[in-house]
Amino acid sequence: MRLIGLDPGLQKTGWGVVDAEGNRLRHVANGVVASDPKKTLAERLVQLHDGLSEVLKIWQPHSCAVEETFVNKNPTSTLKLGQARGIALLVPSMAGISVAEYTPNHVKKSVVGAGHAAKEQVDAMVQILLPGVEINGPDAADALAVAICHAHHVGTAENIRKVAR
């Protein structure tokens, strides 16, 4: 099963694609969709929409996971991040791809084993779980962690369905 993880942001939305077969994960691709800060908010959201649509078209994931975001102290930044997150939820859903959401603590706990793990610990575990991966920046690393978390949960759900039959 091919899975994509998304780490939404207005400036940069990270994406990471992995193939999951049972408990085995294989890195497929990762990167960032960026928007131009000189453009209007609406134009930037279109850039994110178009960029994510292209990523989905190229890599054709079966399922998607998006990281939930916490409220920042700056309400304007929080609102803009929420709009970027809306694009990250909308694009795969419009493509007929199921979308799951995970909190940052849930992602960290799934990847590292501790919900309050440091970013460096998450990055190190992504490197261990996806040997030889070349990560295209911190946003892509976060997106790969989201994809790994989703792979663990999709795999567990599939195992439960098999046992229930």
C-alpha cells in the first residue's frame, strides 16, 4: 500500500511517500510544495493546491495522513496555517483518497515511542526506519514521520480486520 504523509504549512507543505508491505516500509519520495510569500493568500493557496495535486498525480498514493496543528500564539498565523491545512485535507479527498489525521504527539509516539520526543529524535528514527533516505528538508522529514505513523495504524487496522473474519 502506498501512503503519503503531509505536514501542512502556508510557506512550505512537506510531503513524504512510503510503501508499506506488512511491517516493512520503503521510502518512495519526499519533498516540499512551497508558496510565494509575495503573492496574495488566495494565490498562495492555489499554489499549494496545484503543487499537492501534482504530487498525488505523480506518486498515486492509496491513502493519506495529515498532521493536525496546534494553535499558535499569533491568531493571524494560526488562521493562515488552518487554511493551508484545509488545502492539505481537500486535495487528496477530492482525488478520492482517504485522509487520516494525527496530532504531532501521536506521530512522535508512533515513530519514536515518546509523545514529547525532540525533533532530532524523530529525524533520527525516520533515518533508521527508512534506510538510505535522503530527506529534502525538515518539512519533508515531518511528512515522512506522518506517513510512517499512518503506516503503523493502517497495518494494525488491517491485522484487526483479518483476525475478526
